[in-house]
Amino acid sequence: MFNRSLALVQIDSYRAYAQQHYPSLCQPRPENSHKGTFGTVAIVGGSKGMVGASVLAATSAMYTGCGKVLVGLNHVHNPPAVFHNRPEIMVDYAVDMVTNYHHIVDTWVVGCGLSKNETAVQILKALWNSSITQLVLDAGALPILAEHSELFPTQHKRTDLVITPHPGEAAKLLNVSIERIEQNRDWAARELASRYRAWVILKGHDTLISSARGFLLTNPSGNAGLATAGSGDVLAGMVGSLLAQGIEAEEAVPAAVWLHGVAAEVLVQMQIGPIGMLAGELAEAVRWVRNQLTLIVENEEQTTSYDKDFI
């Protein structure tokens, strides 16, 4: 796909923006590195009929640059030993993965294709109350968080919690109408961040990123091509991937949202969409953009310190 129409992509403006705001995206890979250098992501979800959501999240995590990805499938009989189109991804039952692999995972992404059932509730409860420091909650995890609040005390000591609601999920989490969310998106993002002591990605047109410390940013990238099934799963995998790579949350969370939108813009510049754009096409675009961004350091022999005023 990326052997054609590359001349149409306006990559220079993306490089300049990333250098100013997300310099970690611009760093080339060190020669002396291995898969452990770039972190391990675990995706928990993929209930019956929705395994594809976990595959999308896992694939995007790898294409965004982490070293290893595990997928734990919830309530799927006889999970495959491998996804044949993605043999790089390790697959297991969700319960077994949480039990047996917690010590090797840097970031957990929970909810992509996750059905609401007792097993899912117990998995999320176990992860929430564990010693893990980086947890991304998306899709199916959010109704569980909203409907079983007594199981998820907000006095957690986790370093990085990220929740990624669309307006409907935000409405459930705040127990208000969707109309109220849409009428005051700034308030909703900040209220969620404060209530859950989390980084919040409030998805939609002009996606908002907020933190419990009062940070609020409107993401400038993206287009209508992102309004497609699986787009949110791709984003969740990207957030988990950047966190697992050791990028601090104040950079990793907005950087993932921006990069997700840029991928959609690049596809449109290449005359792929926005109509009919597939979520699965985004991950390959993300990989291409990330590698293009590293050229800013390799070619110009300069680095830019992170602009703290941006956060």
C-alpha cells in the first residue's frame, strides 16, 4: 500500500509538529536493542464474535513500535494458538494471561471486544487492584467500570491509568445524558479525569485529552475516515504501545491520539478514504509515519527538548 502515492504526503509539517510537541516519536531505534527494550503490551478482550477488536489493538500496538504483544481472549472456547495472519502475537485465555504473565507485561489494555460478564468483571477487578502501574481501559471495560463502581476504588496508586470513552461511554461513567456530554465536552473530559484520577481521551470530532492535573488539549489531527468500526481499538493499542516503550504519559497519551489522526490524514492524501477507510489500514500508516518522523533526528543532527509548556 505504501509503495504508491507517497509523493502526495505532506510529511514535513508532521515532522515539525512532532519535533516540537512529541520528540520521543522522532527518536531512531538504537542499534544495541532487543524486543525487551521496547516493552510488552497485553490486550485483554476478544469475547465471542469480537475477537477482531483484540487483533486490531494488538496489531496496532506492534506497528506503533512495542517489542511484544500478548492477547488474552475472554470466554472464547479453544482460543487459537496463534492468529494465522499475525503469528507474532501470543494468544491465551484472558484469565490465564492475567494469572501467568502479569510479571512480564509493561502495559495492560483491557476492553477491546470485551463482553460484559462475570469473568470480565473479575479480570478487570484483579488488574485494577493489582500492583501494575500502566492500565488502559477501552470499550467493553468502561461499562463495567461504570456499573460496578464499588469494585474499583478511585484511591488507586497507579502511575498511569488511561480511559478512552466515546460520548455514550462517557455519559454512563458520569451518569448524565449524552446530550450533556456533547454540549460541554471540556467539562466532561476534565470531570472524568478528576473522578478517576486518570488520563482521559474523550473521542469524537475534535478529540479531547485531559488529565487529573487539569491538562486539557484538543487534538488537531484526523478526519471522517476514523468513523469506522475498530478505529478505537487501534487507538487503544497505540496508547498502550507508547506507554510500554517508556514514553511518559503526558507525552504518550496525546501523541497516540495525534498519530492516530495523522495516519488517517496520510491515507486520505494517498487517496485511500476517507470513505471506506478500514481500521486495519491505520496501523500500517502509523508505522510508516513513525519511521518518517525519525528522519528528523537522523538527517538534521539535532534534538529538541520537550516543551513543558505544552502539557
